[in-house]
Amino acid sequence: MSSQLGQPLYRLAITTSTNDEAKRAAKEGAPHGSTWVAEQQTAGRGRQGRTWESPPGENLLFSVLLRVTCPPSRIPPIALVAGLAVRDAVARAAPGVDVRIKWPNDVLVEDKKIAGVLVEAVTMGSRVEAVIVGIGLNVHTRAFPEELAARATSVALVAKQPPERDALLADVLANLDRDAHIVVGRGLESLRHRLEAADGLKGRRVRSDPGNTGRADEGIASGIDDDGRLLVKRDDGVISRWSAGEVHLV
């Protein structure tokens, strides 16, 4: 599949983070579709300030600039669509393997993380002028540090013949290009059946991170709404809508 994303494409031997590169370039007028791919990041990060570590030259670390004008409420759906783009690419690379999305930004194979998404907005006042979609996808790593081995995996570990990183990159970008403008304009409604089929939490008991409230919410994950919020049925029967935060399987 061809894509408007990935043009122009910048390849970096090393950088702090591809999202940093993309945000800086966005403020300098870089065009829609600009993409930065790094062999190594010295300060790669995930959500909530976590670091994203990857051996040099093994995995896909990239960020793509989307020139979209939208309200901030569209950012969570864009993150889910990016996760779906990665999910579909991994599923094609590893036929027969069950690849799922874990709300709000992870891609899992057999409950092990294979990819993560970090979406950041470039704003002007109250409007979003550009969106940076950062993705880390484990491709060729076969041995993870002891503290990650039980909860991380890679394409090479689940696919009989893992594709080259450039092929995966092209697939992810084409998938994202296909769906992102739909979500920016209309939300997640038109992608609902695909999200439901890929939802790795639905029907499972989950608990939220207490966050600043000091209280954790808990219940049965019951899908994702059109605004990208996780629906959770509490034990009292009330449906909670989680808009952000960390989710733990109970």
C-alpha cells in the first residue's frame, strides 16, 4: 500500500527521541507526513514519563507528523487508531497470531507488549495544529532484560518469517494514513467493529491507577466509546468512562 505519510523520511543514527525531532520540525513548518526513524534513542519515552528502551538497530522507533486541525478531544482516538495501524501490520507479519490493542496505547501479543504509542499535540491556543504520533515496535529483539522478559515480545519471536523493518514501517504508515483523517473528522464510530474485534481488555476485570484521587476504580472492561474512552462496568452496575490513565488487569 502507498501512503502520503513517510514523505519526507528522515533516518537518524541516534537522537534523544523521534517525537522531539518531530515537534521541533512541526514548529518550523515541516509538512504533513514528515517521518523520523531512529536506530537509537537516548531519551525515548512512553506515556506518563516512562522510558522506552531498545537495543540499537533492532526495532522500529519512529514518529510521524500529522497536519490536522482538530479539538483536543480527538487526540485519544488518534492514539487508538495508531495502535490499530500497528496491530494490523503485526497481524499481517505473523498470520494466525492473536494481536490485540490494550487501551489506551499498547499493542499486545498473548498479553505481552509488542508496541507502544505516544501521541503529542502541537497547539495554538485551544486548537490542535499538528499531531505527533510516536511508535515503538519491537521487531528483531529476541532477548529482553530479565525485568521485561515476561511481559514483552517482538515480531521475530511470533512470526515464522519476520519482515524487514522498512516493510513494517510502510505497512503501519499506510494503515494510519487510511484511518487517521476519518477519526479526526468523525470520531471512532466508523471503526467501531475493528476496534471491538481487536480489544484486548473487553470482558476482563481491570483496575485503574489511583492517580491524583488516591482511589482506584475497578470493574469489567466493556468496550471503547466513540470518543476513545474505556467503558468499565463497576460491580454496582454503573458504567464508568475512563478518559485517561493506566489500566491494570486484575
